[in-house]
Amino acid sequence: MPHLTSADRLFLDDFRGLERIGATPAGGVHRLSGTAEDGALREWFRSHAEAQGFDVRVDGIGNMFACRELVPGAPYVLVGSHLDSQPLAGRFDGAYGVLAALYAASRALDRLAADGCAPARNLAVVNWFNEEGARFAPSLMGSSVYAGLYSIEDMLEVRDLDGVSVREALDAIGWRGSDAPPDAACYAEIHIEQGRILEREGLDVGVVEASWYTQKLDITVLGEQSHTGATAMADRRDALVAAAEAVLAVHDVTLDFPEEMLVSSVGQHVVEPNSPIVVPRRVHMIADVRSGDPEIVRAARAALLDQFERIGDRRRVDFIVEDFDVREVCRFPEAGIALAEEAMRAEGLASRRLSTMAGHDAVALNSVVPTVLLFTPSVDGVSHCERELTSDEDMLTGVRALTGVVRALLER
Ligand code: GLV
Ligand code: MN
Ligand code: MN
Ligand code: MN
């Protein structure tokens, strides 16, 4: 590891402090939206932002904006990510981007001042509410409300598996705000890659040019509840048996398309009534289907609907399938990509353009303002697990990269 400046050490100390919130015994974090851990993260963010001279606003869906008004009335350069996590998740997904944004924002302002340049815009560091969509689906919730893609009223009524709404969860931790969010001129985010490309090619930073088309299928399988011992096999209408076949279909549909062009999984399912002595009457599950090519997702979806119908007929159960959380392919503007590449050159960093298969708040923001999304390398490409890792050196390099981008955006 090269020589660390005192600012680098402060960043790493802050990251080590942050990763203690919601820490799991196996070295990850568990920070679902609207829980006590989320509340602790928010307190952490507020106190760190205020210590650096930012003024924190909270909107009606719990998005936090740490603002520095530099040019009264001007729109804001927003820079941020999310502090919530998946269950039993890694320490870097989202949280790294928020801390990097806080440091990059302060450093960009210092650099501008040192160079005698005046900012043309205001600046805010953001912690978006519920990027992960783990406890409350859909994902990218706070950033999508900000971008006008979802209504705040609908999102406040979304419920978790225990029936608790977003409104109730935010109220319970005291973080449903009433401040008006700042008007954005543009948005920048840095995130871990969650893939292997940067590591394999030995690069410092990725500049994201597009995101994959993604969609979820909300699947309910309805059978009939009966006794696991006393019901004749021929009489059973077992929702879980049909759901198991559907899970395999979701997995195997990828084999019908060229390798790596389609990914598809069932990540969540709930069995009712979930007793050892009861043939399940109902299974609810969510399939996540993604490709860089929307036509491939549409073809896979059609093939799956067809298969669900056949499984339903054979197993004498009903499938109810609804589309949700559909995200079009997003192309980040060329001007922002060029600005980021120029900033990488100025910092002497090696970068390349790539696509994201994972969803990011930047995708929601790009639908309303020009957006720049950077990636920092992930060890072994693993994410949404406790083993997720990005090296200290790569984290610090990412802060440098983001600082250059924020500085350039502030000057425009
Ligand atoms: C959430 O993390 C996603 O990638 O959609
Ligand atoms: Mn993330
Ligand atoms: Mn994630
Ligand atoms: Mn994500």
C-alpha cells in the first residue's frame, strides 16, 4: 500500500467505524431499511456530515441530503449512494459510496478554493432510502421517488413480510422527514463493481456507460392445504411442489440464450402455512430476470409464463404472475462519461467503460438529470454476501476519482 496521507487515514478510520453498525459475526453487515441499524447509520451520517459543515435535510421517504449552499438559488450537484444493505450482506455495497461521496465533496471544495475557482452550483451528499429493496420491494425506492418514477404515497404503503409499512418503519425510527429535497443539476455516484472485470484487467476505476434491462416477476402459486400424512398422493394440490418446478424453470431458462446474456433467479419465497404436517396451500416468490438486451428478457418472460401454465395444469394449482420493478436499459450521457474519463486521466488512473448488471440509484437519477456512475474493483466479483471485499487502496483510489468528477461538475 502506498504512503497514506492523514486524510486517507481518516477515511479508513471512518469506514472501520461505519462497518461496526449492524456488523455480523461472519464479517458482514445486516442493515435492512427502516430498522434500528438503519437509524444508527443515519445518526452516523448526520453527525459526520454536520461535522464537515453540511446541513442535513430529510425528505418524506427518508432520503437524507447533506447540503452546502454555495451559490444561493443554484441547483445542486448531488453525490451519494445508500447505507441500507441486503440481509447478511457485505460492508461495501452502498456504504462505501456514501462515505466516498462525503470525502470527495469536501475535498473537491478544498481543491476549488485552493485553485481560486468559484463553484457554479451547490453541493449535496445523499443517502438514498432503501436502495436494496430487501425488506421493502421495489429496490431503488428513495431515488425513484426523488426522480418521480414512483409516487411517495404508494411507496409509504409498501409492506414487509410482517405487514409493517414503509411509513410505519420510518416513523418508528424517527426518520420520515418533511424537508423539500434539493433541486439537482446532476448526480454522481461511486459503487463497488460487484463483478470481476476491473480486477481481471488490473484497472483502478470503471466508468459505467449503460445498465441492464431488469424486471421482476411476482409469482403466487395457489394449491390446496391438506394433511401431509392422511391425504392420498393423487389428491394433493401441493403449491410448493409446483413452485419448486417453477424455480428450476427460472434458473434453466437462461440455458436457452447465449451464455452470460441472461441471468435469472428466485431469491425469495414464502410458504404458507409452513408447517411440517401441512401440504402447502400457497407459495409467494419473486424472480429477478436481467439482460443487456430487453428482447431477451421479454422472450425469457414469455417462455416462463408458458411453463408456469403447464406446471399449473399438471400439478392442479394456479399461478398468478405480475410484472413489477421493470427497469429499462439506461444509457449514461456521453458528456458525463467523457468528463469522468478526463478526471481519471488528470489523476493518472487507469479506467475502462463497462455496463452494470446490478441496479443503482444512479439509474433512477439518470432518468431526470445527467448522471455519472463510477465503479471501484471488487475482489472475486462477489457481492450481496459477507465475503464482499474491496481493498483499502482501491477505496482510496475511488475517492480520488470521485473527487475529480465532483470538482468538474461543481465548476460547470
Ligand atoms: C440491488 O442491489 C440491485 O442490484 O437491484
Ligand atoms: Mn448498492
Ligand atoms: Mn446491493
Ligand atoms: Mn444495487
